[in-house]
Amino acid sequence: MRATRAEISASLLDRGLRCTSQRYAVLQFLLKHPCHPTAEEIHGVVNRRDPRVSRATVYNSLHALVGSGLVREVKLGGDATRFESHIERHHHFVCDQCGGIEDIEWFEPGGITHLSGMTSRSIRALVLQGLCEPCVAKNKQYSSGEES
């Protein structure tokens, strides 16, 4: 999503947050790059633009943005929490080979919950795993259903 400076500032103010340069930089990065980065990756980019931005400042900014509902934490296994500005309901696809993460349009997992006996649960999101299109093209063996 491409958002103007005024739109980003208004989003922060509408959620009761001061529009600091650090919060602005973090939110702007997440809006422009829907790549599900870690806090360390965000810090690396933001710090290159403004070397005064510390890791602690990025973590504090992310905490405030998550708390306000402008950013969402994504926990997909592994050690690092990832972040995204796509806050509407959706699922994720994680590539087993390259580690890429894609957003998948929301679908109701009704059949899945019924078949698995989980009818009394509320599903917030599903994480689908496999190979992304570029990796399938590189690895024809996997695409034919043969796993090693």
C-alpha cells in the first residue's frame, strides 16, 4: 500500500499515537514492503536511513503500533516474530525451500474444523506450507508429489 505522509500521520493520530519520526519510519516501511520482516530487519532498513534510530526504539515503535492495531505480529514458528501492516483477516503461506511468506485471502476453514473435530474452536488464521511457485519451478520433483 502506498500511503502519503499525511495519511500515515493521520493513521497514527487516529489511533491515539504521537507521530514520531521513528513510528512514522517503521509504519511507512511496513506499508511499502509487505514482506513480513522481523524487528531486526526493520531496524536495519530504518537505521540506514537514520542512524540515530536504535533497536530499542524500533521495538518500542512496533509495540505501540501493534497495541494500536495498525500493525500485526505474525508468529509462524521459529524464533523471530514478524510484523505486517496487512491487518485484515487473512492466512499465510510459508515456502519450505526459500522461506518466503505470502498472504492468502481469507477463507472460512469450516470443513477443516468439522473434519478435525474442532467445531467448538474459533480459528484466527491458518499457516499453509509447501513450495512457492518459483521454488516449484526449480524443483520439479516436489511438484510431482515425490518428497525426499
